[in-house]
Amino acid sequence: MITSFVLKALDRNIVWVTALLLVIAALVPALNLMTAPDHPLHIPTYIVSLVGKYLTYALLALALDLVWGFCGILSLGHAAFFALGGYAMGMYLMRQIGARGSYGNPLLPDFMVFLNWKELPWFWYGFDMFWFAALMAVLVPGLLGFVFGWFAFRSRVNGVYLSIITQAMTFALLLAFFRNDMGFGGNNGLTDFKDILGFNIQSNGTRSALFAASAIALALSLVITSGIVRSKYGKVLIGVRDAESRTRFLGYRVEHMKLFAFTVSAMMAGVAGALYVPQVGIINPGEFEPANSIEVVIWTAVGGRGTLIGPIVGAILVNGGKSIFTAAFPEFWLFALGGLFVVVTLFLPRGIVGTARQVIERRREYRKVRQAEAARAIAAEPQAAE
Amino acid sequence: MNTLASNAKPTSILYLDGVSVSFDGFKALNSLSFVIEPGELRAIIGPNGAGKTTMMDIITGKTRPDSGEVFFKGTVDLTQKDEAEIAQLGIGRKFQKPTVFESHTVWDNLELALNRKRGVFSTLFYRLTAEDKERIEEILSTVRLTNRKDDYAANLSHGQKQWLEIGMLLAQEPELLLVDEPVAGMTDAETTETALLLKEIAKTRSVVVVEHDMGFIRDLGVKVTCLAEGSVLAEGSIDFVSADPKVIENYLGR
Amino acid sequence: MHARLIHRFLQCLLVAFCLTVTLLATDLRAADDLRTMVNALGGGNFQQNQKQVEALAKTGDPRIVPALEALSEGDLYQRKADGTVFIVKPAGSNFTLIDAVTGDAAGEEAKAALEKIKVNNGLRRTIRAALGGLTLMSPDTGVRLQAANTILRTPSADALDGLDAALAAETDGTVRAVLEKARAASVLVSDRPVDEKKAAVATVVETGGRDSLSLLSAALATADESLRPDIEAGITKIEDRQALWAAGQNVWYGLSLGSVLLLAAIGLAITFGVMGIINMAHGEMVMLGAYTTFVVQQIIRTSFPGLFDWSLAIALPLAFLVTGVVGLAIERGIIRFLYGRPLETLLATWGVSLILQQAVRSIFGPTNQEVGNPSWMSGAFDLGGMTITWNRMWIIVFSLAVFAFLLFLLKRTPMGLQMRAVTQNRRMASSMGIRTPWVDALTFALGSGIAGIAGVALSQIDNVSPNLGQGYIIDSFMVVVFGGVGNLWGTLVGAFTLGILNKFLEPYAGAVLGKILVLVLIILFIQKRPRGLFALKGRAVEA
Amino acid sequence: MSIKRRATGALLAAILSTTAFHGAFAADDTIKVGILHSLSGTMAISETTLKDAMLMLIDEQNKKGGLLGKKLEAVVVDPASDWPLFAEKARELISVDKVSAVFGCWTSVSRKSVLPVFEELNSILFYPVQYEGEESQRNVFYTGAAPNQQAIPAVDYLMANEGVERWVLAGTDYVYPRTTNKILEAYLKSKGVAAEDIMINYTPFGHSDWQTIVSDIKKFGSAGKKTAVVSTINGDANVPFYKELGNQGVKAEDIPVVAFSVGEEELAGLDTGPLVGHLAAWNYFQSVDNPANAEFIKTWQAFTKNDKRVTNDPMEAHYIGFNMWLKAVEKAGTTDTDAVLDAMIGVSVPNLSGGYSTMMPNHHITKPVLIGEIQTDGQFETVWETPGLVVGDEWSDFLPDSKDLIADWRKPMECGNFNVATGKCGGKGS
């Protein structure tokens, strides 16, 4: 059963990209660790952590694409799941600091100490264990996604209404996490991490490991997602996207279909967040900004909505561009970015990958027709001869 | 009439009694009542806004009636169920405008329509069995789309889409089929073909056809119900109905 | 504003005084005697100067009024050379000197040659009190009122004689009322007998209001046993009265917040609600409107200072024009290629908003720009126990006016008819000879223009910075969706509901939690009514 | 296939051009100075000014012949008010551009976000904004005010000169106000202020509807005791707050508001007519009257080609920090981090308020504290000034957990949180 699921998942492009990701996962750390800084092939740590960040973004975009590209649910709140995953990981990293904080309090994180909290809030328990934090990084976003989706899809909220309430959701969370009384460090968020699983979080080794982890996680999710969308269930999803009522009248429970996709997607976003935080070294409520969620939508659209590789390409391109522009023309990079979005929507409505695929298919169609004609011509020959 | 209907209730496949519904004050259905017997092929005619589509919406659970009873096989209360449940009970519906999954191939369209387990996980790990293949092939030939099976539904002609949709209904193996204007925009050839197809289908299950095309109705040659302003105007053979002055004044007249 | 007002009054009053005084005055100290006292202000620090001012006040000599005035305005300088103190008026790089006592012109001096006599709140208070005492007998009702009010704010036992005299002479009702209260207040702080104080308490309680509360609670601290019960009773009485008004005040705050939301959202109700464009650049349109106001005010400030009170009136049409044109450009340049693809409009307009923000930032700079309130929009007035600020009131009125205008435009004009026709059924409309492209363009321009004039209003209460729009975009979408997309009335009701809801939650939950609750309520509400407050029903939507 | 190529191509492009671009800059005959201030996003409103100030200072220094015989070169990046991006950009400045020191950050969170980077890559950050304290890090020099250089003197002034007995502590809900208010609360109580005479209120960022809160303040102020508001409201929310104060007629003579985050920049967006007499506590005002400041203002307005352009306290902080850095580098004869870190401590340079500021072993500096009243022209007039200089106190004496902590980065101690009670480095010491 599972095997067939996986086998179906592995079409040519996916195989290529997955392979590529795995190669990067091995190669980049190797080049970073084993070559001398002056070696031509050396990849500086700066690039490693930068690209590592991109990869987590790519995973987030992929998660969004599952619901938006294949099920037509435009979520403007996906950064919320990302951030929740991040917070779960952040809490673990905070607990790891232990007595090494400024006040040397073995139990309480610094921000609690100097706002003189007396004991650890209940929801911080268990986060000193990695497995628990990792579990929460997936479960909490998943649960939120499930509950939210269960309400929304059951009462058939869709279109912009759904988009806007997802935005309301992330905005509410933003405000909530800003409140210092929440016990998540308010605006300063969680930071000053020391180590993860006992490894110094700043050592090149750890960075490379995190990079590899991100690449592999992305590859894995790519395979899973591709499996999902290529299964019969995936076809139903696309059916829901294109003709929701038809799927209903064929007897499918559209709300369940949506709910499953939404929850899975939320969990993937959570994983992305959990990998993101140790690499950037901070998580704060800013991650809940509705603007962030919109950016994710934009990466996906730029890369190509409804394709699996598109969101990955889009996320990496847009963020790469951002990194370069903010340094190259700090005063004017917003013009470049804004321009990019306008241009893409106007001239590449299907996104980069989508357009590429379209071109390829056109050519294939054309070739088919040509062959058919040729065949007919040959068939015609002998009669002509007589 | 209600009393008359109610003793038909247990034996009927579909039973509507005094069904009314209104949108923002406009009465779409006004205590509509009629009965479909098992294995019956019934044509329903009526001017625009007579409530034909609304009636289908109510039978298929898309719209809830304000009042009245809707029963399937005399026992199942349809007003308490939603689209999916009703579809799974075995009521298939074909829309006025052909709605198929345009970004799927003809084959996939039928595969999705097949009457199999429809849960999330059973679809997630579904594998195409030999019998399912067979069944799909069979339907393909019934709706004459075998040679297009690998094309995207989007690339089909209008008529072919209509047929594909009918094919999907067959795959669904319903006991009751609701067909909304199947020949709209079809060539005469296609129309007669469709008539044959529907009669073929009606041999094994009950069918309700909503249609404007009187010629087509004649081809079918079955009992006709004429709706107007959300309630039944007349019922009987095509000639009987089309002779009815009310009908003429209300419908054929123009 | 207030200070200037007093100043103007005092000018005219001064003249009157100088005449009367010089005639009637019998035992006035010599002018130079005064001058030495005024000059003494030069050296002293704040505390010493307070003493000095009180001393000057004691003289009761009206000729020192302008000097004190100048001091509190920071226009009193000391000549470094000889320590003489002058009232100064800036004249280019120099100061024109005015004799602090006689008010005669006394030539010019370089700024460097003079030293400012510093003033702080404490000193200002003392001066205000002194002036209050000195101007109680002024012929000008307004000034007398001011004076009475100042004494009321700073009651003192030794003001009593002055008050009695003033009351005896007072004819004007309103001034009299204030004087009464001021007297009562002063009695409370004096060492008058208890029964007199009891009476005073009664008067204070009678007039009610917040200031009475502070008077009483202040008195309570020092009052002797026999008086306490009266005062306590009085306090509770006033507080009960206040509580009632508080509710009303809350509703008012809600309305005013609602009006802001309405203004922010109403443009979106067109571009998003009617046209279905997810217009992320909406906030930037509001921002552009605000900046137009800023530019207009700059020009007025530099060229026609007299017109300042008209600045908003002038800015309105301009803002509408500017943002309208920008909107038109956006529609023609980008959006028209995206009809039927609402989600893509989200991307494109998001890009546009980034560009617009950065453009404004590089033109005007990233910092806040000053947009002044015209006099008729500043200050507040009391309605019973509630304080109503003029700008809030005008904004409510304005938002409703805009709404009415829009409603009329859509429902009663051929243009509106065409707009609705196109948005409902594009093909049909065009086949009926409506030039749909232009209707689209105009509709979008209209929406943007409305956003622009909203910006004019919002510039009165919020920052005018490149980030202005970002602050409103989300709330706007909430309002439109909550009200029901495509329904103007929905937007109206939605805005005010959310506004009032927010303001009623705030006192209990606090500003932050209140906002969170509102958002959660919106989410839950959408579950109940998946198409907003005023949803269209029937087959049309389902399809 | 082609898709894959696009992906990789893009990736490489991104990587290469980032490095390549800066590679172009990397000339050895210059000393690079990083400027890490948001030029876009919500914080651009405050930080852009500091970017310009730094460019001006570097410009001036180059006119004077640069440093160690080399020209200084500014490397400007835009972290776009996005906190993780701050960390990324800091890393880029240090490891790609090889800058010798970075001047930047405004919000505490941005500082917190870059701290680990500076620690790891061992570089130097100059942080120019008043902040909540409770921190002292080896690689950071705090040239802004610590709470004891701003908040506490302000409160003292109000008690002494205005006879305030009742206090409203209003702030934006984030760490700086929270901490400052905690400290003030403790301080006020130690001065015998009753709990019911203290009202604490927090509002979200960019809060724009102040009606309820201002009227609450009026209510609180009508209890017969002299009342004052201590405002730690953050930048953007101030304008609507003051507008509401003005309109609801809260006069400075009655309820003065003393602010710690409102400077000349913020007032530039306001008609200060109704606000005359409200106060602010800073270590510098543009109105301070001395030649150095006059010169500074002149250069600034010339540099920005705008004779209305105002200066403010964080600018002065950068001025001080920059000059300290120059001096330290000259003292050390190199820009090597460790050498400079050692040389910095004890360095003393003139500040703009007419005295000298010295870098203390705790990486905070000595400053005078000025209390100013808002004037009609949008300037502040100093109404009170600490007799001497105040040393920045990184660990507040009014918070239970930090009163035993001190920081001293001189050898041999070299500790940011030495606990005098336990005699161990590292807080309580575990």
C-alpha cells in the first residue's frame, strides 16, 4: 500500500529535484567543513545558514501550495503555523540554556526572571526534552489547523472569506504573542540560544547539520506531497479546486478532504518553522505578521502555483533576491521586489515553473500531431502508388 | 392530491409532498408535490424560473426546503441529509452546465466517479483494480469516449462533456438519476443519441430528466410533469400535457 | 491654542486697563519700583521666580500683566549688559525690545545680547494663578471667565476677598456660576468656619463634574471630622452621576472608532467589495491622501497662512483627484489584465503597495510629517459629563457624509447603474453598449479616490508616514468581509459594530486583549454567516 | 529537467552575486564600517536618520584624513525592520564585508537578534538607543541611556519640582517599557508612594485610538493629588497619543507627561502648541547651547541639505560612540577586535551637551541627564540637569534578581554578569 503510494509519487521531475536536494544536503556541509576558507570551492558558513533558511522557507511554500495550489484554499495565515512550530523549537532551545542565562536561574528563562516571574508557566513543561518539543512543533500547528479547518470547512466558509479569517487568525496570534503576560517573551521573543541536543548552536558543524536536516526534510516532504497529490485523494482535491459541487454530488465529503490537506499542510509548516528557528537564532511574534503569510503566497505564485517544484523555486528565488537587493541597493530594493511581483503576475500568470511546463507540454503536443500527420502520410503512400 | 400521493409513498423511489422554499421573499417552490415510481423515466418541463433546478437542489440536499417532505425509497428523509450522503445513497445529478473536472483526463474523471469507498484514507491509498479498469472501459464505450480517454476533459467538445458527465453518473451507479437539460447545445444527431442512451439507462434505474426541447421529450415518449411558478401545473403523456390550456398559456404559448 | 487666546484678550484688555488705572489709581507704587521687581526675575531660578511672581501679583497692579504674560509665553528676556528685563518680539536676527512695565518700544538688540528667562510648569502655574487674580475685574467677559476658571483650578484662601468683590460686581450668568464654584473651592482650602465650608461643599457637589471630584477629594485629605461625612457623601453622589455618563462616553468612543474604520474601509468596499479586486494597495491610497493634505498645508503655511483653517477643505478634492488618478493608472496599467483572477490581483497590488510606500519614502523621507489641525478641529467641548473632541466629532460626520455620497453615486446616478451592471454581468453589460473597460477604470478610480479623502481625515488623528496605510489595511478587510462583500450598508454597520464592540471590551480586557477578542469573534461570526452580515442569498451565489 | 536547472541556477546566482557584489567593494586601503539600520518597514521612521548621521560622521572623519592613514568606508545594508534579517545582515557585514565595527539597531529585539552573531564572529556593535538595561555583552557598547540615566532622574525631578504624588506609567507592551516600569514601580514604592497611587497601562504597537486611555488618565488625575504620566510609549504611537492629549485638554500645568522615547524627530510630526510644558528626559537636546552642538547641527543640516532637519539623542549617542571607536582604534593602532575592545574601556570623548563621556568597564557610558519641556517650536528647553555625569547602570538595583549583578570587562574579571553575592561570574552561578 505505502510502497505503491511512494512509487506513484516518484515521477521524473520529483526524482530529479529530490536527488538534487539530497546531493546538496551532503555536498554543501562537506564543502563548508572540509575545505579551507581560501579554497575555491569553499562555501562560507554565512551562505550555509542563509541557504538553510531559504530551504525552510521553501518547505513552508510547499506546504501552502498543497492547500492553495491543489485544493484552492488560499490561506493568508500560513506563517502562523510556521511560527508556532518555531516557538515550540525555540522553547526547547530556551530550556537548554539552563543556568547559563544572565541571572543563572536554572529553570526560568531570562525574560521571565527580570519581569520577576516566580515559577515556570505550565505550558513550558516538557520542553526541556527534545522529542517533546519536536512533537509539539508538529502537533500544535496541526491541532490549530485541524480545529480552525474543522469549523471553517464544516460551515462552508470559502473564497476570500476563508482567506480573510485565516488572516484574522494569524493577526490575533500576533497580538497575543506580543503580550508579555503570555509568557513567550513578548516582542523580544526567544533568543540567545546556546545549544541543541548538546551541540553548540553556533558551531559550523551544527549549522551544517541543520542545513542538511532542512534539505532532507524538504526532500521528504516533496515526496510525501507528490504522493498525496498523485493519489486518488489528490485527484479528488484537484476536483474540489475545480468543481467543488461536482465532487459533493459524487458523494465525497469535501470538508473532510479539505480538512486533511489543511492539517497536513499546517504540520509541514510547523516542521519548517522548527528547522528555521535554530538557524536564524531568534523567534519573535513578528513571524505572525500577516504580511509574512502574504509573502509566502507570493513565493508560491512566483514559482508556480499547483506545481510541486514551483513553490521551492519561488521561495529560493524571491528570498535570494531579497538578500542581494537589501545589500546591493538598500534604498531601492523595494522597487525591485514590488516590480518583480507585478511583472510575474502580468507576464507569467502560471509562475515560472508553471509557464515552463506549459511550454514543454505545448512542444510535446505539437510533436505528437506532427508524428500523427507523418504516419497518415505514410499510410497514404501505397494507395497513391496504385 | 396530497392524500393520493401519501399512499404512494412506501412504494415510490422519490416522493415530494408540499415542498416550499423561498429566497429573500421570492417563492422558488410553492408546495410542490409529485412521485416517481421505481424504474420510471420521467420528463419535467417548465418555463424559466419554474423551479426545476431548485427542485433538484432540494432533492440532492443542496438547498433545505422551508416546509414539506422529501423521501427516497419511501423511507429515507432527504431533507435531513447533505449532498455527499444523498449521493452515496444512490442519487446522481447532472448539472445544466456540464461540470466535469477539466484539469483531469477523461479516465480520471470516471475513476473519481466510481462507486467505491470515498473516505480520505481509502482514497489516499486507493489502487486501481482490474475490475475497476474493466468497469471504466465499459462506461467509456457506453458514452463513446474510449478514444479520448487520455485527453484532458477541458479539451472535449461541449457534447462530449455532457456525455462524460452522464458517464460519471453511470460510474456512480445511482438508483435515481436527475438529469438537467442533457441536450442543451447538442447537435440533432447527438440529441437522438442521448435520447437512446437515457432510455438505455432507464432500463436499470429511475431517471428524471428536466428539458426544454420538446422534440427530445417526444423522442423519450414518457410521462411528463409540467412545472410553473414552483408547483405542478399538469402531469401525463406529452400529448395530454401539451394539450392542456394552462400549459400552453404558461409555457408552450410563447 | 488656549495660551494664544488669553494673549489676544489681554492685548485689548491691556489698553482699557492702562487708561482706567492711570486715571483712577490713587496709591500705586512708582513705575520704577515695579521695574526693579520685574528685573529681579532675571537672576532667579524657578523657585525664586515663583516667589517673585507672587510678590508681583500681591501688588495687584495691572501694569505687570503683560510682563507675566510674556514670561509664561517665554518672551521675557534679560539684557546681559545691565540686567534689565524686556518683553521681546523676534525681528529677523534681532529682537525688538518692549519695556516690561510701560509697554513702550525700547529699540532693538542682537539675540546674543539677551538671555531668556526660563519658565517651567510650576512657574507657569503661579503666573496663571496671579493673572487669574489680576484679571477678575476685566471688562471682557471672556477674560473674566478665564480668570475664574484659573482660580477654580488653583484655589487659595487669599483669593477669597478678590472673589467676593468680583461676585458682587459680576453680571454675566456663566461667569458668575464659575466664580461661585471657585469661591466655594477657595473656601474649602481656607480656614473659614465649618458651616461655611458645608455650604461650599454643597455648591461644589451641585455643579458636579470631574474637577469637583478632585476638589472634594483634595479637601477630604485636610478636612476636619465634622466635615468629612458631607464631603464623602458629595463624592459618591458625583461619582454615581459620572458612572452614567461614562457609558455614554464609551458609546461615543465606539462610534468614533467605528467612523475611522468606516473611512478606512469604504474605499475598499468599492474596489474589493464591488469589483472583487483584493486590493492590497488600498492602504497606500489612504496614505497618499494624507500626504496630499500635508503638501497642501505646506503650501498654505508658506504662501497663504490666512487660509490655514480651509486647508482640509482644499485638500479634499485634491486628494480625491490625486489618488483617483493613481488608481486609474493602476487599473489601466495592471489590474485590467487580471479580471476574473482575483487572487492574482492580490499579488500585483501587493507589489504596487511596496512600490508606492518606497516611492513616498524616498520623496518625503521616512519620518512623520506634520499635519496640523485647523482651529475648528482642535479642542473639545463638554456634553453633560462627557468630553467630546471636535476632530472626532467632525470625522464621524465626515465619514457618514462620504458614505451617503457614495450610496447616492451608486444607486441614483447613471454611472452607478453602469457600475453595478458591469460588476453583475460583464458580458451582458458590454453587449448593451456599456463601455465596460472604462466603467471598470472609473470604478477603481472612484474607490481609490474615496480612500484618498479618507486619508485627509485620518491625517488629523494619526501619523502621516509611509507606514500609515499598513496600519489600516487589515482592519479594512475585516470590516468589509464582516459586513458582507459587495454591500455598502454591510460596511457601514460592520464598521460601527466592530468599533463599539472594541470600545466596550477595552475597559475590561484592555486594549490588546480587546482587539484579540474582536478578531476571534469575527472568525466565529463568519462560521455562523459564511458570507458576512448582509449576505446575498439564493441560487446566484451558490453557482 | 529545465525546471531543476532553473532551481540550481537561481540558487548559485543568489550565492555568487552576494559574495561577488561585496567582493567588488573589498579594497584593502579602506577601513570598513557597517551600518545596520532599517531603511524600510516600520522602524525606518526612526532608523533612517541614524544611517544618515553615520554617513555624515564617516564623511567628516575622512575629510579629517580618515583613520590610521586609511579612508573609512561605510557599508550600508537594509535589515528592513525584520528581526531575523538583522541577524543575517550582521553576519553578512562581518563575514562577507569584513567590517571593523558595526553601528546599528534600534529596537531591543533587533539587538537581541544580532547579539549571538557578534559573539560568534567576535566583532563590535555600537548600540545608540536608550534601552531597558539588564544586559552587558563583551562585543557590544551601549551608548544610549540605561534606565538610571533617564527614567529615575525624571521621576526625581517630578517629585521635587512638581510635587507629584500620583503616577501613571503608560507604555507600549514590550520589554523596554515593562522593565522600566518594573524599575520605576520599585523605585516609587521605595520613595513611599502607595500602590493605589500607581496606575500601569500597556498598549499594542502603533496603537492609534487613545480616547479611552487618555480619559482614564484624566479620571485617575482627578483624585485631588498632583498626577503625572511617565510615558514609555514607543515611537509611532506617540503622535496620536499627544494629539488626543491636546484635544482632550490635558495641560502640562495640570497633568505633565514625561516621555523617554519622544525626541525632536517625533515632535517634528506634531503641532506642539497644545503640548507646551510636557516633558522628556534625554541625555541630549538639540536646544543645548554650546559650540560643539552648534557645529554638529550646522554640519548635519548642511549634510541633509535641509535647514529644518532636527537632531536627537540617539544621533548624539552615535556621535559619541563613533568618536570613542576612533580614539580606541588609534590607541590600539589596529582595528583588530580584541585590541579595540581592550582600548575602548576608559576612553573619554566630548559629548554634545558640553561635557565628556567615558566608556565604563560595563560597556555603558557616563552621561548627563537633561529634563526638557516641549516648546511651541517643537524643541525642548532644558529645565533641569543632573549636577554631574551619571554612570550607566546595566543591572538595575531595583530588580530583585539583578541587584547583586555587575559587569566588568577588564581583565582579569571579564564578566558581564558577575554576582557580588556569590562572587561567581554567570548570574547566581550554578
